[in-house]
Amino acid sequence: MFSSFRHAMTWVHTWFGLVLGFVLMVVFFFGSLSVFDREIDRWAIPETRFEPQVMPSFDGVLRPIFEQIAPEEDELEAARARVGGPLEPELPLMSWSAYTTHRDPVLSMYAEFAVKNNPKDPDDHVHGHVTIDPRSGRRLSDDWLKIGSDFFYPMHISLHIKWLDLGYWLVGLAALIMLAALVSGVVMHKKMFREFFTFRPEKNRQRSTLDLHNLTGVVALPFHFMFPLTGLIIFAGIYFPVSETTLKPLAEKHEEIKAGASGLPHDPAGVEAPLASVDAMVAEAKRRWAARDMPGEVGLLELHHVGDRNGYVSIHRAGSDRVALVGQAVHFEAATGRVIREEPPPSAVSGVAEFLTGLHLQHFEHWPLRWLYVFGGLSGCVCIATGLLFFVGKRKHKHAAQGLRGARVVDALAITSITGMVVATLAILVANRVLPIELEQRGAWEQRIFWLTWLFAFVHAALRSAPVQRAQLAPAWREQCYAIAGLAPAAVALNWITTGDHLGRTVARGYWPVAGLDLALLGAAAVALLAARRLRRREASEIEERPAEPETPAVEVAHV
């Protein structure tokens, strides 16, 4: 079928990359934004624009709030559907937890409630959630959408497709294809070191596009390989849920044995018991961390079997001073405050798993490394985008001569997944600043505006891609670049008008979560405006004279 192994890898690289390149574009772009998801949250929710706080007092601040948390109504509806009827009048409380990071000014609090009358799943449960200002304990509105952590980040890992976890599977398949594309790309390019330094913008468009594709693929190759691999490792439990299906009885027995060995009760005793001072437990956990030469603050606080004699409290250290995602938990008996267990140093296998997980989720405080992640993610976007452009450029003359529509379809999808995606992202930021604060389900409306804008970008790209049938550039590229150049400064201006936080003020205060996003938006607008002007000149030149099809080496003809 193929004349050589290298040509076979060229075919794999081209067609695998094309089929899922659009998904990978979304994953890389929103993964890049998710590096600063908490900072985007602060921009989107002005009342959270204060400095990050440590975990507040449980006894004085958190406990009264925990006692008021009720199950989410949408989860109750889903539970009624699973049960096939009404639920118990009062669902038993199972656990409480509170979570924060070094970048979170607010505190997220969760409660878990048991659904006892589900005959198919005795472990069924629902959740309640609130977000508070840890300085005062004031509960924040549920209608504010955390655009970074509750919209951009889920888009990165699941595309917001919840049915049968299909989004996770699509992203996992795209990650697997990315690894195949990287391996096949390495096989294709024998002179990789030279391509690390090769970019010839003065050459014909196809040649310079391919150079940029190769350059961005090679310069961030370790990053591009590491992220799909670690993502697959992190979500392996979704792709191979043997502990929840085939091996569920064995997994449950393992949990029971593990609980017995660690001294942490697996099941409640069914006997009520009081709760000792959690603040005293926190103080003891901090003392033990300091004794191990790793002083720190609490990142995660968990109370299991609340109000039961078998209840225990788990206090996890905020391990933001290292790459590995570790918590050095200390577990206490809830009724007495006695230390039950202090987590030992991880084994070699656990240490590798914690490092790979932390490498992907990047909870560390190393800001230059965070920006390196953004650079790697955006270079991946450029690599994928130039691959799609090269594919269309190599085929549009041939398809135009034969009356085929393949190049036009791919070009429209490329516009939608590149400029259209950015337009939709800016639209949700603009909507965040213009929608009335008192609007019911405000966050849901912001999401609707995002999806409708993206759908409009697709329709616009499809309607304006007719010139591709004549082997010319689609004007939708230029027009959507102009939309980006208009929407990005509009978001910055609206932030100033609605909050008073203009760049002069935020930069002077050193409040970079808001200033940084405003500067990034202005930078994106400048790049988009420059691109639009260049595209306009290119359209004019194509009208005057149709360019000859560029010559490209045989192996590169099929290259994405």
C-alpha cells in the first residue's frame, strides 16, 4: 500500500491529524486559558477581586455555613430519575469538604448526602455546594459563572459533552491521536534539528506555513508529548473503569481492607457522636508538617461520616511549593481530635503518579513555569492551525479544478475552530460585563451566548467560504479577525466601565489577575488586526492574479 514506512507515517500524520485536529485545537486553546483559570474567574466576578486567603477557622466560620448547605436541585432531580420516584424527606449527611489554592481568593465548600432508597446503587449520593468570601463568611451568588474554572477548564477536559461521558472519551481519543501524530511526525522529519531553526516567511505561502508548522511542532515537542500522555494517565479511570464495573466487588473489598489497615473507618457506625475542635486539629497538622521541614497552609479540609462515632477529619497540606500533587494528609478522630494516621512519604510508584498528575494540573506557585505552559499550549494551537491551513492550501487548486468541495468544507471547519473559537471566547467575556447583575440564571445566559456565537461563526464561515471553490482565500478569515480585533478591546473597556478597574489602576496596584487578562486581550486584538490587514492584501493579490501552485517535496505533499 505504501512505498516506505516513512510514507505510511505521512499518511497517519495527515489523516489522523485532520480528523481530530479540530478537537485538539479546542483542547489546546482552552487548556492554555485554564493555566490562569482562577485569574479569569476574578476578572469575571468583580466581587472576588481581593488577595488569596488561607483556610479560615472551621469552628468559627465554616461550620455554621456547612450546616446550612442543602443538596443542589438539579442533582435531586437526577437522583429522583435514578430512583424512579420520590426521595426520602431528609437525606442523611455523609461528608463536608472545603477547598482553596494559593490563587483562590474565595473558598469552595461542598456537602455530600446519601440517597438510601436507590435499590440499584446503595452508594448513591448527591451534593451541595456554596462559594464564600473567607474573610467574612459571606455567601457569594450562585448566578455568577466562574468562566475560567467552571467553563474554560471543563471545555478543555470534556468539551462540555456530558452524555455518557462522551466528551471525556473524545478528548482522550484526541490525545491518543496527538501522540500518534507526534511519533509519525518525528519519523517523517529526518532533519529535525535543522527544522528547529528554520522559518522562511519570504518564501511562498505554502512553504512558510509548513515551516511554521514544523517549527512550532519541534520547539515544544516535549510539552506536546507530555500533556496528552499525562492527561490519558489522569483520566485512565474513566477510559478503563474496571474498579466501577467488572472488578467493583474486588475494589470495594480492597477499600475495606485499606481502611482497616490505615485505621480510617470505611463505614459509619450509626451512632451519633460530637465533633471536637477542628481548629485544634488544623494547628496540630501544621505542627507536624513543620516538624517534617515542610511548613504550609491547609489546602483541603474533609470531614467524613459527619456526626457519627466513626467520623474522622482529613487535613491536606496545600502543596503548591512543588510540582508533584501531594497533600501530606493528617487524619484525626472527629469525636476526640486524636491523630489516627499521618500519611507516610509516597512510594516510588505513587511518587511518579503524583508528579505526573501535578505536572499536568500545575497547582504549583512557579509563575515563569506557568507562562511556559501557556507558550507550549499556544504553540500547539499554531502547530495544529498551520497544519489545517497547509492541508487546505495543498488541495484547494486540485479540488477547484475537479469541482470537489472537500477543501471548502475543511477550510470552513478550520475557520470555526480557530478564529470562530476565539470570537466565541471573547463574546462570553463581553456578555459577562454587559448582562444585568440581577438577571436570573445569569451564568447560563453567558454560556448560551458563547455557544450561539460559535454557531454563528460556523454559519458565517460556511457561507463565506465560496472563494475556496475557486482556489482563493475565504474572506471569513479576515472578517472574523476583525471581529476579534473589535471584541477584545470592547471587553477591556467594559471591564473599566462596569467596575472602574482600568489598566492604570490595576497595574499601579500590582493586581495582575485583572491587569494581565486586560493586557492579553489588547495583545490579541493587535495580532488579530495585523492578521486581518495582511489577509486583506492577500485577497486583493489573489483577485489580480491567481498564484501558481507551489512546489513542495513529495513527502510533504500529504503533510498536514
